[in-house]
Amino acid sequence: MQLKDLARVIHRLAPSDLAAEWDNSGLQVGSLNMEIKKIGLALDATAETVGEALAQKCDLLLTHHPLIFKPLKNINTDQGAGALAARALAAGLAIWAAHTNWDCAASGVPQALADLLELTGRQPLEPLARDFYKLVVFLPAGYEGQVRRALCEAGAGVVGDYDRCWFAAPGEGGFNVPAGGHPFIGRTGQEARARESRLEVIIPAALAPAAARSVRASHPYQEPAFEFHPVKIYGAGQGFGLIGHWAPPRDLLAELSRVMGPIPFKWAGPRPERVSRVALLPGSGGSCLALARRSGAEVLITGDASYHQALEAASLGLTLVDLGHFETEWPGLLRLARLLADDLRGPKPEVECLVLNQGPAWRCQSPAQELG
């Protein structure tokens, strides 16, 4: 399977238009024409994960965090991102990132953490809309099927998990045939009337040009009438973070200990006891304390929380829990690997998926351990 075809599979799970403007999700290194037979997944492209991907004979390293995040002023192949990019290119390894588009996807990173915490009644902490067009096509009665099929093949008509969605209504149309015209209905220089249908489908904004070409190629009229109307769709579960419930309320520290096991974590603000409304923002979400409080959360669970964010949490009367950046996002990577493997599974699977070995960037050690 070529990478450009695999990208369509990835984007079904993590739509590219959900990525934040400041993000750099997508292709990091390689070519969309590269053949992909084996994918290694990791949170980051590091010397270790690139090395393991090559040792495992992977063709693609699929990461959560982009290798190239900030604009590069130079490509230094001796260190940093430049060295990793050069190594990958020399070995024929492509690198792709599914970052904030996977964070915000309906089945993305927050949902994976919420599954471990057994939260119910989940809603996005900050709902996010995707940009679509509603395409309206006017066509003679009896030709709806061929135009509809062409549009669906071009990517139109997908609403959530449903595809080939459309709406049609009957009506009557009229037009004057110009001199030199070659009408499907009517005669040159005369006014024509016809039984027509109004066909409507939803199309992602990026696919609008392809949809326009499909209309012209499949429509029987010499000059088809069609129009695009911009719409925003707030998909179920789509957005940054989530807020969920424990019913009945649960002991927060006991639940976190169950999920984290021996891995240490820290908290600030009011001492957490039994809580019911829990906000999750995996990764680095300490800047969203006020948003979590406005949403009615009693606790915000995230990673990378700062000293000043801990003070802010206390002033808001909100418990802030820092489980760690890696720890809050790793479940999301495992979910992406599983869903991607399911999507690619067939009688003769073309592409294999595996999760590479990667541990947290931070290591915890007490003075007693060091002395012992």
C-alpha cells in the first residue's frame, strides 16, 4: 500500500482538518508514493524509536508528536530532528505524525484514558467543528443515481460512521437554450421546462474541487447547475479533552492508584476525596483549568502541569492531577494501533502494525534509592 493510500485510512480515524493551526501533523519525512508494508507506532520519533523501527524492518514510523514541530532554520544532520530525518531518509523510513487531529478525534486520546478510568456520560471539554460543504445539484429526474454514485466515490456523503448519505427532492426547472447550445433537454433558442431533482450531499471542504469535477463528468446537462454552501459539523465526541462522570462518586486517589499502579503522580488544589465530574486533557492541559472549572469539573487530570498552574487550581477550588505527559497519552497510542490494525485487516493484510518500545522521558528516583 502506498503511503498516500494509507494516509486516507489514518485520516478516517484522525481527520486532518481537526489538527490545530499551530500543529504540524501529517508527513514529516519521506514520500507519499512510498510503499508501506509495516508500521511501527510510538509517541515520539527519537534515536531509539527510529532505530527500533529500522530493526523491525518498518517502512513507516507513525508517531503522535511531530518530529518537525517548530519551523527549521537549517537541517543539521549531526543532531536533533535533522539527524533523525537524515537517518530515516537514508534507510527508506517514512515518518508521519497524528497529533492534535488524534487528540480531537471522536475515538482519540482522551477517550482511551477515559476508558481506563471507567468514565461515563462523556462530552468534549471544548467541542470542535469540522468544515464541510453542502453540495446542491439540480439534475433531470431519473439521473440521480449516476450523479450520486460519482459523488460518493469522490468522498461525498459521509456523516460520522455512515456513508453514502444523501437527500433528494422533486421539483421543476426551466431554462432558455442559447444559440449554439447542445442541450440534453429542449431546443436551441427556445425555453425548456423539465422535471428535475434537487440532490444534496455533504462533502469535506478539502474534497470540494474533486466533487465539482465529478458533477461535471456524471451530469447529463451541458451546463450543470450546482452550488456549495459552507457548513460546520460538530461530530459526537469531537473536540479537545473531555468531561465525564463517575456515578456514584468514586475515591479519586484510589481510582488513580488503580490505573497508574506503582507509577507516581502529583496533585494540587483541594484534597481530592470522592468526586463525580472529571475533566481529562491528556498531554499538557494545565492551561485549561478555568475551562474545566466552568464546565463543572471537580478535578482536571492532565500532564506537564506547572507550579503556577498548581497555584491557579487552588485558587479556583479545582483539584489538578498531573499523571505525566507520556502516561496520559500512551493509552491513546495503543488505541490508534489497534484501530488502525482493524481497519487494515483483511483476508490478505497488506500492512502490519506494531507498537514500538518507548518509555517515559522522565525517570523517578528518591534520595533513599540513590543511597541504597
